[in-house]
Amino acid sequence: MADYAKERPMKPRSDPVTIGPMLERCLDQAAGRPGAAAIWRFWGDAVGPHIARHARPVRLRGSTLLVAVSSAPWMQELQLLKPAIRTQLNARLSEPMVGDIQLVLTQGEGDPGPIVPAHEAPRCGRPPEAIELDSLPGELGRSLARVLAAWRRRAGREDASS
């Protein structure tokens, strides 16, 4: 084992990098406004777990928050609660961002699931140049490496189209 250590030079260890701030910046850019990613982070606290199971924020367009709702009865209920939801959400944000809430009905009952708007994907900025993923355990490291590779490919396409 000592021979192996002599043959392989040790890489200097870098401090761990969390992905949270990178995702937050990307979500802010996707939402089109700094700090907007907090809407998704605080949604469950603002509306409570019962409503959060039936409604999910999808997109911030200007100051209008698009919210997917699982059923017509929930849509009617949330229509009446829109002012209170807006107030609760804005109180948790660094600055009030939600001026109105637009409700959209999803297909089927239960969880509204992810809704991908039919529009051009927003730019997420340049991916970090050097991230040490080798020290992450197994599948987590491989998954984050795939995400980073896709991010770099997309950034290359965006640069080419600019």
C-alpha cells in the first residue's frame, strides 16, 4: 500500500463546494429576477403543506406568479386565497416580487407535477470552471458530473448563438 501512495501523487484537497448557491443563481436567472428563486423555497411555508400538495409555483412572469393547481375545486379555493397567499409569500422574500397570482389547471387529480412552459429555455450563465467532484460518493459524484457536463454543453451552444 505504501508503494501505491508513492506512485500516485496526492491532489491538494479543496474545500467542498455546495451546489445550492449555483442552483439559486440559475433559478433566479430562469425566473428573470434576482432573489426570485426564494419563491419556490418558501412556497410550502407560505401556503402550508395541505395547499402545497395541490398547487405549485411554475413561473414568475414580471410580477405575476403562475401557479399550477391540481383540480377545479382547488382552483376555486385558491382564487379566494390569492391575496393572502401573495401577502404571505411577499413577507418571506427579501423584497416583494409577487403582484398577482395566475392559476392554471393541470390535468388529473392530485400532485400538479412539473409543468414546463413552452418557451425558450432561459440562460443559466457560465458553469464553474473547476469543481472537484472526485471526492463525492459514487452516484452523487456521477450525477453531478452529468449535470455539469450538460450545463457546459448548453453554455457552449448559447455562446455560439450569441
